[in-house]
Amino acid sequence: MKKILILTAGFGDGHNAAARNVRDALEQSPAEVEVTVADLYERSYKKLNIIAKQAYLGAVRYAPQLWGGFFKLLDHAPWLADGRGMAGLHRSLSQLIEETQPDCVVSTYPAYGQLIQSLYRDHCERPFRLVTIITDSRSVNSLWYRAGSDRFVVCDPATAEVLRQAGVEEKAIAALGFPVSPEFAVPPKELPECPTRGQRLRVLYVINTGQKKCGKAIDRLLEIPNVELTVTVGRYAELKEKLARRSQAHDGRLHLLGWTNQMPQLLMRSHVVIGKAGGASVQEAIAARCPMIINQVIPGQEEGNANIIRDANIGVVADGRKEVARWVERLAQDGGEQWLQWRRQIEKISRPDAALRIAALILEECEAANQVGRPEKFPALPRAVNVLPTAIPTPSKMVTLAMRAQLARNKTGPLLCDFHVHTNYSDGKLTVSEVVDFYGARSFDCICITDHWTDPRRLIGKLARLTPLTLSYDQVEEYFEVIAREAKRAWRRYGMLLLTGLEFNKDGPTRKSSAHLLGVDLKLPISPRHDLMETITRIHAQGGLAVAAHPHLMKSEWAKETLYLWDNQDKFAPVIDAWEIANRNNLFTPVSLRRLPFLANSDFHKPKHIYSWKTLLNCEKEAEAIKACIRRNENVSITLYRGEETPGVVEVASQMLEQPPLPFSRGASAAKQLANAFGPRSSPMGDGLASGVRR
């Protein structure tokens, strides 16, 4: 088992992208690996780190010249960003090293090299190998290499030459390319052909910062005949609303996307991409063999990225939207000669499998660490660097992630589940991948992602194309594909089942005309236009579950109440598989009094929502067994999840489930019965397990 710790930071997309992609590549390798990805700044400073990231983004957007000057200052005075005097960084790093005991540490952020050096400066030799992945190109800040590393991975020979000129040994440099997603290594079925006369030029416009005048830039591009424009606007909801008004007048030539997981596919299917000279953006375009028109360059850190495009003759750096439009017009009208020239050049330098190559190098470094030999236990780090002493890991803490995943896959119950989870495909804060890691790290057994899916005939449905509050119609296929892909990773890495679902929003003018219905474990999208009964029929046709979401009065959360299903339960109770008896911090005791089948879910939108009601199922860990258990509503319990605040919740649940079942009576509330059964500490609003098992 090879243990790898990847260190990243949220100051710019390139660092996190490199870390994620290397992790994905390592987990695809046939070797047994345990990979941990950590942002030490987020781990150490939390809210202060958020403020720092916002300040960074503000400087990049509104004062790029000022940021460029600071970047150059760091090059000559790297101690400004090496974490000196920041005890939290030192403490977090030493704790991580002790917990993970890595064979190899991989850094995708420049300050970590000096931080590691300071930890071991007056101590023994590093007990692991260090690989530094430099995410900048050509204009490389000295902060990356001043502290030294066993290996430096750079994106091209020109950047390697910069390191050689700075005194880095040749044998330590590996020009393997930028670690783009391993998906780039698998070309799509539909590749762009030369845009000849009469054919549309497919242009991808990626909006990051500097969005103020992008509307005029889009209008100018759409004035060019035979241009088909796809625009990604990220999470800028107001911008998407403004641009949506333009799409109606352009005969289907303008496609608007919000945040997307499908950037590799979009790039590989486009003739040209327009965007800023970010490290990840430029390298992804090269990996996709998609020529690039750069419309923004942040002074200092992005100048080298822009030079790659210019020097390799694989695109241009355009000054202003008019020049961008002129280049697109040239590509569309010259019979494709300019595009062919760029395409031939980009194929010479494209390395779409760079992440896989880097993963192989990291595994080699792990082998080198093992050949040298390591102490049985990592030595404690010196107190001189303000590191708080930590206890020697207990045997339970030293269980590897791979062992945990294997144990989790073989688990038969009780299963900790959450069937109502939102991502940033609708109004959630986390991506699908982040949700998997968030729940997986907390040893959940099964979750279902259920982003909002709205009826276009109702008001919120009409606004769906303009807001980030609901799943976009043009991204529903991507949504299913991404969850299916992440489900494989969730099972492999955490032994966690990940199901695909939708929350069908049928919102009317009043609470009695509004209903929210969860479709759990769907294989294909279901149109939101169907009425509720038809929707339930189609959910069942796919083998899924139909669950009534927050069906009664909500008192602990501010939200629109949805009482239609409850008020019409004579009609819907025979076909609904389960009703939420608890939603986040709400307990719906009438569900218990009516003896309806029940579930408890968090209605997760952001991390703090994890501390809420959950479902425990005593059945086999397999999707069909879980659904059958819910349909029968036998061996179903609910619990208040408190994470680290309630140690051993699953063990407590196991002990509870070995006891005789506790039937609900019709005469008292569920809360009162549970309190009587388990005492004050185990009451529904206490710290322990509140369990009611239906028979």
C-alpha cells in the first residue's frame, strides 16, 4: 500500500485542479494507493482563509497591475508567503504527516516547499519523498523551487530550462506536462473537423473574471455568420439572466451553461476557446487540442501562460473584444487555413495523458522511499516550530483508507444514509465530487443526490434557465453522467453507495398547492412536465423510490411549506414509498401518527447541514436491498447525526438494533415515545440515537 499526501490551496483554480487530477489518475492506477488531498490554509484558518481568497480574487479582477507587482516582490522575497510565523500551518502539516505517514508528499502550491523545509531544518531527514508540481509556465516564481524538492514536475521544456538556469539539478526536473483531467486522454466520438464554408465554427467562450462587458463581446461574435457559440458563466446567475435574453434572437446559435463538470468534453468538441490565460485553462486547451484566443492576462503569474500560446503558434493574445471578434471572423471565413495551422502546431505539444504520467512518477518516488527504508513510526517534529504535541495514533486510527473502504463495502448494517442531498447543480454549495468526499470521509454508507428539477409551466420553472437555484435543462444529461462516474469513485475510495435522484418541485401560489417529491435511484431523467401521479409511475418504472419531501409544517427552518401531498394523502399514500418524518431539524410527528412509512434526511445544501436527522437501515449494503428495506419500512431507524461530537453513533445504532423492535403507538407523538424509550440523552433532540423500528 502506497500512501500519498497531496497539498493544495484555493488561491487560483490551477492548484486545486492539479491536485484533483493527480488524485484521480493515482486512483485509476492498478497499484494499491491511499491518497489524501488537503488544503492546509483552509484546514488551519477556515474563515480567515475565505477572506484571504476573496481578497486575492478581488486583486486579480480589479487591480491586476497591483497584483503583478506583488507577484514580482514574492519572487525576490519569497519569505513573504512561506508561512513563517504561521503556527497553524506548521501544526496542521505536522498532524497530517503523523496521521497519514506518507511515502510521498505532492505539493501543487509554491509555499509548501519552504514550509516542509522549515519543519525538518533542525531535525532528521525527511521520512518521505517530495514531488512539487509547478502549475505556472515559464514565468516561474522562485518560491516554487528555493526550498528544494526530490522532483519538480513542469509542463514543458521551456519551463524546465527556467529551473535549470535557476540552479535546479537536471535529474530533479521532469517535463511531463500539466496534470489535466485523465478524461482528456480519452478523445470524444465527435471531433471537430476543419470549419469550411457553410459549416458552423464552434466557439467556446469561458467567462471567469472581467464579466462587465462580455454581453457586448457576445453580440459582436454572433454578428459573424456560421458561428455557433457556447458560453459558460459559472455561478454568475445575474449574468446568465442577462445573456439569456440574447439567445432568443440567434436561431439556436447561442448556448448558455452555468457551472459545468464537462469542460474536457466541451473543449474537445470546440474549434476554438476564448478565455483568460490561467494556468489550468491554457493547459486544458492544449490537452484538448483546441486553439485558444486569450482575452485577459493577469500580469506576472499568467504572462508565461500567454507566451506559450503565442510562441507555439496555437492561438493569439487579443487586445479587446473587437480584436477577439476579428480573429473569430478570420477563422470562420478563410476556409479553415488558420485553424488548421494552429491545430497542427498544438498536436505537437499536446499531452492529454500528463496526469497519468505524473501519477506513474509519484508511484516511482514511493518505491524509492520504501527502498531507502523508513522508521517504523514517524519521529515527532520539534517543538521549536510551535507544533503542538500529538498523541501516538491508536491502532484504530492507523487503519488505512483502503482497509476502511474494504470494510465499508462488506458492511451489512446498520447503514447510515441520507437520501436528500443538493449540489451546485442547483442551490447547493458543493460540487458532486466534493459531496462524495464530504460524506465519504464521515463514513456514510449510502447517499442520494437530489437536485431541484422544476416544472417549466410554473413560475420557478420559467426562471430555471436564468437562476442557479434549479438544475438546468441543458445540463440534466451531464448531471446523470457525472453522478454515475462519481458513484464508481465513491464505492472504490469509501465503500459508499451513491445514487442518482431528482427533487421534483411542483410549486404553486400557496403552500397547499405546492409539493416536493424525491425520485431516488433514477437511471434516466424524467420530464418535470408530468403531473405528480405520472411522475411517481415513471419513478417506479425505473425501479426507483418516490419519497414525499418535507410533507408537513416546518418550524425550525425558513422555507416554503409544501402541503399538497399531505392534504391529498388518500390519493398519494398508496403509491408513495416513504414520507420524510424528519427533514434537517424538523420532526413531522403526524407522519408517525398516521403510521406512514418514513425516512429522515438532512436536505443538505451546505456543510453545516450534515448535523441533522439521518436514516439508519439494517439491511445488506446494496441498492436493491436498501430500496426493498425502505419499501417494507422494516428495520428503519432515525438518528441525529453529530459527527465527532457523538462518537460511535454507528456502534450505538448496532447495539440498539439488536434489541427488540419498538412499535409506534397511535396515541402519543413519536418524540415522546422515543424519549420514554431511551431516556433524555437518547431523545430526538438529544445526542444519541432516536430509533423507531417498523415491523
